[in-house]
Amino acid sequence: MSEQYLHVLKACLIETGKNSLRHLEGNIDVGSKASHKELVTFVDRQNEQMIIQRIKENFPHHKIMGEESYTGETFEPNDFVWIVDPIDGTTNYLHQKQTFAISIALYQNGQGICGAVYNPSSDELFWAEKGSGAYLNNKRLLMNSTSVALTDSLFSTFIRYDQQEERLGFERFVHHIANESRGIRMIGCGSLELAYVACGRFNAYFSSLQKPWDFAAGKLLVEEAGGRITCLNGDPIDIYMAGSSILAASKELHQEILNKSKRILYT
């Protein structure tokens, strides 16, 4: 059955990827949600409706948690839940015309069944199936099994610069990691950054707060590539929570970063 799920998932990504690229050079209507930094376009909404329609045609009893349509409903343990980000990195989409992605994952009982992140600009499809591995297009992804030193590591993060991060002491943690590693990048597309961890372009990714649609597919990618992903305090990630901190890396590096985050952020 998971083969059927993957077929529908990939079809959704390719279809909405083409739709996103088609609108890139035109006039894109844009609005904001909770703040002027949280942008939404008609392409976000159009993509999500296309994805919902295709999922409902194939799996009418499945539930959907979409960034643009989710209103906070809860799910039963056995529900099949599709978690959808129709454009992750909308600000990049509008300003840079690149470095954005469509992210879709299917979960049941809080566990990923399959998931994928598609970058239409580069035609890179990162996908994973529980127990069957993670892939970039048709190439199997295996994270470095040998220990990578913190001093040899390149990180990615997302910084919100808000009061919650200030209370947490997140800036101090970022400063510490930046000084001890090869550096930190912030590209503004969490699902893609997790995919880049899975394929080795980044050694680790962390954020003080991400939404389920930002990390649902990326979480499965990292795990199936052999990495580890938790909250910044080491707790397991609850995929249906309104938001969660994120720490993703190879298993050895993850533990080293976790020791530092616990000391700096949670003591």
C-alpha cells in the first residue's frame, strides 16, 4: 500500500512544483498572516487545494493537516494524516525566485509512512519510505556513519529574533555553535534544510520553533538516511503539536550538540 501512497505523493509534488514555477515570472498576489514576515500567496493556496483534491480522490477517508487550511482539529491515533506545506520558503519564492520547496508527508500514530520534499527550481526530489531508506531522485542517501567533529561541521538554522527566543537564550546558543563549527547558514526553508542534512550538504540543522508542515517530511528523510532528530532538549518530536524545536544531525554529532543545548538553553 505504501507504494500507492508514494505514487500519489510524488504526483502531487511534481504537479504543484510545475504550478509554482509557472507563476514565478508573473504578478503574484501576496498577503500576510500573523505578522508581516509570514507571507502567503495565491500560489500557496492553489497548490494546497490541488494537493487536497488529489489526496481526497485517492484516499477519501484520510485526514489532512495543511499549512493554509489547518484550523487546529485533533486526530485519532489510527488516522492517516497527510501533512502539507504547499510552498515552504514563500519569502524566498517571492524575492529570490528559488530556494523554496513543496513538502508532503503521510503519518499514522505519529509515525511517518512516507514523505518527500521537492525543490522545483533544481528538480530535486528528496523522498523517504519508512524502513526502505531515503533518496535524492533515485540515489540512496546515507548520512556519514563516521563521527564528524563539531569543528568540521557546517550548520543551518532559522532565527526568529523574537521574545521567546530571547527568553530561551537562543542567541547565546547560536553564537556558541557558530564559534565552534565551520559556520552557520540560514536559507529560510526548513524542509529543504532538513533534506540537505539527509544528503550531507549540512551536517546539522536546528531551530527553536518549527511547525509540523515544516519538518514532517524532513524528519522522515533524516531518520531514514541514518540520522537523528529530536527537540532541542532531547525530547521526541510530537508531530501533531502546534510547533516544536528541532535538532537534526548524524547520531554522534546530534549527541554532542544536544549536550550543549541542554547546558546553554535548559539550565
